[in-house]
Amino acid sequence: MTTLLITGGAGFIGSHVARKMVLGHPEIHVLNLDSLTYAGNLENLTDIENRSNYQFIKGDIVDEAFMEKFFATYPIDGVIHLAAESHVDRSIANPMAFINTNIVGTVNLLNACRNSWKEMKGKLFYHISTDEVYGSLGSEGLFTEETAYDPRSPYSASKASSDHLVRAYHHTYGIPVVLSNCSNNYGPNQFPEKLIPLAINNILHMKSIPIYGKGENVRDWLYVEDHAEAIEQIFQNGINGRTYNIGGLNEWQNIELIRLLCRIMDEKLERTSGTSEGLITFVKDRAGHDLRYAIDSSRIEDELGWKPSLTFEQGLTRTVEWYLENQEWMRRITSGAYQSYYNNQYGDR
Ligand code: NAD
Ligand code: TYD
């Protein structure tokens, strides 16, 4: 049996990847290593927690001694590395946490692989990254795998740095690696600091929806299970040393996205049309706010046959339904420490 280490498996994307690998691959033993920061939540995994090919271990990838011991304890063949600090606004407020987890944590993992993998054949380190490493686009063009790196937030700079280190360990020490850089994800289990779940929660409670600047910034949105599917395919069939861009072919200006979401929410909540849109509030722009991200994902489509399976309307509707059915999940997350984060970021609206 292959032993696969998933880092950050209690987070948003990681929980979908862990579920897919545990349920779809009984021949693989999945270890989920997560330090359970504010963004980690074992409730995301209750349906797989008792599976015989699944094991959760609490641990911090920044702890070098722990990581070395961990690799000495478990016979790890593959790593899908998702553990990270992931929110741009938090990186603006507190960059050091991003340097520690995203850069130092990734190097600790790479060192542990390098030290414990005497034979590199059959091993793989898969680094999950973001399209934000490529910087910001104007109104034209798409990021390809050849686009020069130009990260502009502490978050994207830390992810760019970890991408470079993964490639450096591949070239220098021969560690087999693959990388993927994905656009904005949305879907069940996303922490409500991110735009879509934040807006869903605020609409539900008739609170204002904060839109940074004029709402003209563009993101390319991908349903999280489509991302998890791409990750599974790259893990199984990706070429050693190669990078794959993953995108939704689904660009939306923030304001248009929020208007669509408001329409879906009015319908689901049986509110008079236009009620939710009335909650839109333009607030101070994010510092250094990247204008537009958009991905050319033709490599993964051509080479691995992957493409998104849902339209945005389908994905958003599923997402809204999930949040409406899981209000307790949201209530637990938004009470406590999150409340002070929210008030600090947005004021007590
Ligand atoms: P998330 O913030 O929801 O989850 C991150 C997880 O990592 C949490 O469970 C947290 O507890 C864990 N973690 C954080 N620091 C850790 C540490 N030091 N040691 C061990 N575990 C730690 O993030 P997400 O949105 O699921 O993103 C997962 C990965 O995908 C990240 O690497 C992110 O950069 C990348 N990514 C995210 C998106 C997106 O739209 N969310 C898009 C492209 C790439
Ligand atoms: P976010 O979900 O934080 O993802 P990222 O910054 O990684 O793209 O933000 C998505 C877009 O929405 C981004 O342009 C910033 C904007 N935004 C708002 O307008 N208001 C908000 O409250 C948040 C969290 C984001």
C-alpha cells in the first residue's frame, strides 16, 4: 500500500482532496497532517474519519524536529502539500505567519523528503499553489505556465517563494515533483473570510456585503470539487518536474458575481427580488489589490483531459444550498475569534 501524506487536509480544499483520495483509493493509506489553525476544521471530514485507510495527525509543518520524526515514523511515498496560510487580507495584516508556514514549512517538508527518501523512484512531492504568483493582468491576456512570476501581496510572494524552492529541490536533489497553480476556488467548507462565503453569510443575516473599491476586480472562479479532481489527475498522471495551471474559464468582476449571488439567494430565501442587492456596500479598497487573474488551462486539458464540470450558476447554487443547510457549521466558525477579525477588518456592521 502506498502511503500518501496530505498536508492541510482539514482546510477548505484539503478536505475535498482528502475525501476524494480516501474514498476513491482504498489501496492508498492517507495521512492528513494539519496543525488546525483557525482555518482547519475536523468537522469537514466527519464522513471519512473512521475509514480504515485514513488517519489524522495534528502537527505543525514549521516544526522541523517534528517533521523529521514524522517522516521517520511513517513510510511516506507521496505528498500532496496544501497546508498554508491562504488569505490575502491576513497576509497584509501579518506577513510573518505566511513566511513561516508557506516558506519555512514547505522547506521543512522538502528537507524531510530529501532525508528520508533514499530511493527517489516511486516518490512524488506535489505542491498546490495559486495563480496569484503570476501577478496581476490588465483587461487582456491569460496566465500560462510560462508567465514570469510577479507576486504582489505577502501571500502570493510567499507562495511564489515556495514554488521556487520546490523546483530548486527538484533540480538540485532530484526530488520528483509536480506543481499546480490554480485560480480562485469556491464551494462547501470554505472559511467565511473569503468573498463568496462571507457574502452568503452576510446576505443570510441581512448584513451589508463589503465590496472592495469599485468591485471591478476580476477573478476566475473554479468549483472546489473540480479542483480536487484536477489534483487527483495530476497526482496520478502528471509528468515529473512539470507545472499545470488550473482555471475555471470563468471570469467575473466582483460586483457582477455578487449580483448573481444576490439573485440566487433571493430565490432560495424567497425574498422579494432585489432585497439582497440592497446590502451591497462599497468599502475601502484592499492595499495593492490585484486587478485581474485569468488562467490558460489548455495544458491540463490537452495532456490530462481535465476540464471543469460545472457552470458557475450550477456551482454557486450548490454552494448556496450547502451553506443554507449547514448554518450550524457557519455559526460555530463565526463565533469566537472570527468575530474580532471581522470587526477589525470591516467595522462592526
Ligand atoms: P485554508 O486556509 O482553508 O486551509 C489551510 C489548512 O492548512 C488549514 O486546515 C490549516 O489548519 C492548515 N495549516 C496552516 N498552517 C499550517 C501549519 N503550519 N502546519 C500544518 N497545517 C497548517 O486554505 P485553502 O483555501 O484550502 O488552500 C489550500 C492550498 O491551496 C493553499 O496552499 C493555497 O495556497 C492553495 N490555493 C488556494 C486557492 C483558493 O482559492 N482557496 C486557490 C489556489 C491555491
Ligand atoms: P478573496 O476571496 O479574498 O480571494 P483572493 O483575494 O485570493 O482573490 O477575494 C476575492 C475578490 O473579492 C478579491 O478581488 C477581493 C474581493 N473582496 C471584496 O471585495 N470584499 C471582501 O470582503 C473580500 C473578502 C474580498
